[in-house]
Amino acid sequence: MSLRVFHMVFITASTILSLWVGVWAARMYMITGGAGTMALSVFFFVLAVVLIWYGLKVFQKLKELA
């Protein structure tokens, strides 16, 4: 597996994990109403957006290098 493929797989897996934790925290917020779980949810959703943006930029850069 090349470094490019590994990097894209790692970014994709990190994005999926961030979305999963964000959904889990949002569901916990609905159940408990705690501010900490809402903050956790928002943080991981923002992280997922940043990872998607980063993944797109890296993909464009890797296309230029190939």
C-alpha cells in the first residue's frame, strides 16, 4: 500500500469516526441534556468538516504529484 493510499484511507476513517462520535454525543445530549455532550457533538461535527476539507485538498495535491 502506497503512502498516498494509506493517507486517504486514514483521512476517510478519521472522518467516519468523527461523524460517528458526533452522532453518538448528539444522541446522548437528547437523553441527558448535558452541556458537555452537546459541546462534544459540536466539536466532532466541526472536526469532520475540517477533515473533509483537508481530504479534498490532499486529494487535489496528490493528483498533481501523480
